[in-house]
Amino acid sequence: MQRIAVLTSGGDAPGMNAAVRAIVRTALYYKMDVFGIRYGYKGLIENELFQMSSRDVANIIQRGGTVLKTARSKEFLTKEGRAKAAEHLKENGIEGLVVIGGDGSFKGAEILEQEHGIKVIGVPGTIDRDIAGTEYTIGFDTAVNTAMEAIDKIRDTAAAHERLFVVEVMGRDAGYIALNSGIATGAEEILVPERITNVERVVQLINYDQKRKKNVHIIVVAEGDGFGAEALTEILAKKYPEMEVRLSVLGHMQRGGSPTYYDRVQASKMGYHAVLGLREGKTGMMVGLQKNEIVFVDFGDGCKKHLEINQEMLDMVKVLSQ
């Protein structure tokens, strides 16, 4: 294999640039031509390909976001759109494609391979850490640390005023950011999409804490929680008019910022192994991390399934919040 391309797709995640850098420099080390594709699948359909050199990825490992940019593409969901994408790859002599993104991006890559025979390797880049088959996804560590630092600051002001804060963190379909940042900050309750929210149980917990003269409460809620942080805040404000109940939505700040050392190192390892995988003839697979070892997982086995929430960690919250 002499010519490959790389794109970033879906939501951006800190560490994507480290992966792009590793892919480009590994390919160049092995005397391969490497092309970047701007704006993900949208750019592939529009032929936004350009050849990359080592200088193109200089001084990017510490930057958040993605230098290749990313965009959603409804056209790629159609057979005609994927045909355009495949045609542009073949016109440019691209023999292998590395897709950095989440499960939706991988589904697109898998279909592209099946329909047009494009050799493709996926690198998991999503702050939600919601892909089965890997214990790590690019951006998760940075996002959790960002949320943790923000919640620490919120707890300071909550303690000063004896307030109850409902903090919404990212996690549309998965609660791992909420679960990990909540445990790390000593949250009194953590609500995730994987578990049905029981408002009465939250009320009982607050009542129990009040009897113990505990007047500071942090409730961390994943944005995909079925009940909703805003609705919960309204209910608690009416239930406890004597308390100051506040809602804080952390939002997209969790996507940005300089990646942690862990995201930089693991993203670099995954990018490096993605190129090695293509050179070895692997395709239709995702680079994953299991027991701190790099593995290759078939898209069908790992990427179509969501990583199940850790029940032991959820149970631990009940004990540690006492």
C-alpha cells in the first residue's frame, strides 16, 4: 500500500490532532503518500483532498479540535453520496482510508468498504466513550478532566452559599462522563441515560442529607438522561424553596481545550497502529485498547454496540455519597 488518506468525522474530540499527526508521520516514515480530507465525509464527497507533509502536522499535538475540520453529511447517508466519495478516493489513487470518529462514522466507513471495496481502518474519537470493543476513546480523558475541574469550582461556591447544584455534562446516549466526573468530584447523585431516573429517590436522598445537616448537594446529570437536568432543577426548586437550587450546563466547553497527556499518547498510539494495520492488509476494523494493549476489532463486533455502563461504579456512588 503506497497511498492512504485520513479524515475526522462527527463531533470533535481533544486528541484528534495527535492521531492525525501520528498517521501522517507514520505513513511518511514508511515512504507512503498521505492525504488529508477536510470536513469529513462531506469533504470527501466534495473532493477536499490534499497531500500532507510532515510540516502540515507540526505543532498540532497540543491543540484541541481537529486541523482537518469536521462536518455532518446527509449526502453520505445515500448510496449516491457514497459513490461520489469512493470515486474521489479512486481518482486520487487512495488505497486505504483512516476514519477518526465515533460509531456513526464507523458505520459509514463499513458501508463504504462493503459497497466499494475501500480498505478502511477506524480510530475511535469520541468524548462519550460509548463504543464497545475498546476501553478508551480519544477525547474522553480530557472531557472528564474538564468537567471535573468545572464541578470542583461549582462545589466551592455551593459550599459558600449552601446551595444545591444540578450540573449537566455531555453524554447524549452514554453516561460515562457523568459517572466518572461525578465520582471524581464527590457528587451526591449521578443520573445517566442507562438508568431510569427516579426523582423520588433523589428527593429521599436530599431529605436524608438534610436530617444529617448536610446542606451542600451536587447532582451530576448526563444530557441524555431521560428526565432532564432542567426539569429536575425546577422540581427541586419547588420542593425545597428554602434552598437555593441552581442549574449549571457545562456544554461544549467539554469538547475543547488542550488534550491531556493521556489523550495525546493514546491517540498517537492508535494513529500509529492504524497505519500499520493498513500496511498489513487489515480492513473493516477499528483500532482499540483492551487491557492497555492495542487490538483490532471488527466494526461488526465492536462498533455497532454501545459500551454498557459500569454497574459497580453506579453502586459505588451510593456508598461514597453518604
